[in-house]
Amino acid sequence: MKPRERVMQTLNHKEPDRIPIDLGATIVSSIAIQSYHELLKHLHLPAEEIKILDYVQQLPYVSEALMQRFDVDFRMVQLPAATISGVEIFQEGDYYAFLDRWGSKLHMPRKGGFYFNWVDFPIKDATMEALDAYHWPQPDPQEVNVKLGQLAKQLYENSDYALVGSAVIGGGIFEQPARVMGMQNFLMSLLSEPAFANRLMETITDIYIESCNRYLDYVGPYIQVFTYWDDIAGQNGWMIRPELYRKIIKPKQKRLVEAIKKKTDAKLFYHSCGATRNLIPDLIEIGFDILNPVQVSAKGMDTKALKSDFGRDIVFWGGGVDTQHVLPFGNPQEVADEVKRRIDDLAPGGGFVFAAVHNIQALVPPLNIVTAFDTAIDYGRYGG
């Protein structure tokens, strides 16, 4: 069975020949650059010049050789995330630094650093005057989307892979405000300055809709999956009260979903880390088709129960191996057993794409990574 056919059967809750495999098709199912280096060496694959896809998370564009080694069924048609064209990394004391397209500054330690983190923000005060003065980012120009459309058309016509894309030029509607004013200030504004917080998120939603419209005018006919990320949950549950989410965030997410669905037939992929079990009914109601990363170590995220309760209505993409405990710290047998357990729970009836829980982090033993994907390929076959 060809990859695209396999993926579409899976996304339509049917059993193909085997579960689809993902590594590197999204910025939340990839691998940190340090582990990527070690994995290429372990597999004796070419260590070509590595291009960075996501500066914040330090993710590479995963090589074609590695994707073929792991039978990856997807290819990405997406702009670099959380960066601007020609972004300049500079040194600031003991840190590497850069400014993202929203005007926020990020730092990563020059010694021993694995990721960038937001340290300074353009919106200092939760006031309407601050929003009036803020220099909002613009969607990418037409020539960028024309090139992406050409790439998508070429991949669609000349390969059998399922294509994955996105045009969300920052974090989600809930996430991005924290990236322009700081998490503490934003969370406080939701209660103390609700008109400000609402206008901030409405403007971000408008920017995302315009960006998605421009992108999907060229790419929409060719992609099978469109990704969106918006962390609403933490390790033990909601980051905000559920009623607050449903009142002021969910309607904006729905407005974005409706705009995307007008432009493409692609399945819609929602990423939120953490304990998302109680969020799933809202996602289904909004119109999302896929949940990622299925953080199996978070509260309430038992994969057997998730499949039983929601498997008819939403696809689980991720959850294939726990990246908090088992993958980095287990031995190969423990990794293989974990993968088999998750496949047993999530694969029956289709609706499961194998990927690690979020990105594979730095310092993960390469043998464990190989074991996880080889086990998924061998054990994840349907029909006996």
C-alpha cells in the first residue's frame, strides 16, 4: 500500500496494511538536533549540512535518508516556525539570541543550551494603547506561498507521500499572547483586563486566518493534513478554567477552523501537550480530526481508555512511546514493550499514527530511537 493511501485510510478510521509512521512531518513530532546528529552516526547515514527548521526547539529538517530508513509516510510543506526570513542569531553575554517575527527576544545558553526561550516581550502593559502601538507581524508575501504551492504540487504529483502543512505563523491563539507579553502577564490579563485579552487574541486570530487563506490558496488542494498547535493543558490538567476556555478561546479557534475548512479538505491536526482528555470533546465539536501528541505520562491520558471513549471521532497521532521516561531512560527492551503496548491500545480500527510523544529530546540514546521505530514498523501491521 502506498503511503498516501495508508494515511488516508487511517485518518478515516479504517485499518490499512500497517500504522502510518511519522518523524519530522511537523514541528511537534520531530527530533532535537543533538539526538539527530547521534542518530545519523549510529545508522551510518550521511551527515549532510543540517538546515534548521525551528530555531526555538532546535529542530532540523529531517533528511530524506532518515525518513526512508524509518518508512515515514509523510512529507512537510511548511515554512520554518517561529522565525523570520533571514533571521540573525547573535551573541548577548553568555547567550545566543534572536528576535522572532513578533518582536520578542529569545535566549539559549552558549554552553550546554538545547533550546531558545522567550526572555523579553514587545507588549509591556495590558492596555489598549499598547495594542495600538504594537507592530503586528504580517503574513508571508505571495511569492513565498507561490513557491510552497509549486513544491506541494510537485510532491503530490511525483510522490506517494501524505503531505502536511501549516501557515500558523506563531503559537496558537492561547499560546501566542504569552509569547508577546509573557505568560504571567497574559494569564493575569484574562481576568483583570478581559477586553484587552480578547482584542489581543482576536487580532491574532485575524492574522492567522489571513495567513492560512494565502497559504491554502496555493497549497490547499495538495495537502492531506493541516497542523495547528495551542497548548491548553499541563501535566495534571487545564492551564486555565475550562469555562474560561470555552467562553473566550474556543470560539476563536472555531472561527479559524471554519476559515481553514473553506480552503482545503485536509484533516485538521490539533497539538496540545499535557492532560488533554477533557479537552477532546471540545476539539471534536470545533471540527478537529486529529489529536497530538497524546502525552501518555500526563494525568488521565490512559491510551486504552482514550481509544475506547474517543477513537471513533478523533485520530490519535503520537503516544507511540513515552518521551518523558521510557525513551530517554529505558533500555531497548523496555522501549519495545512500551511501543507494543501503545499500538495494542491505539491501533485497532485505524485512527492511529505512530509518533513519539512530542519531539524526541536531546541526549536520547540512538539505539532506543531505532528500537522504537523498528518495533512500530514490524509490530504495527494489521491483519495478523
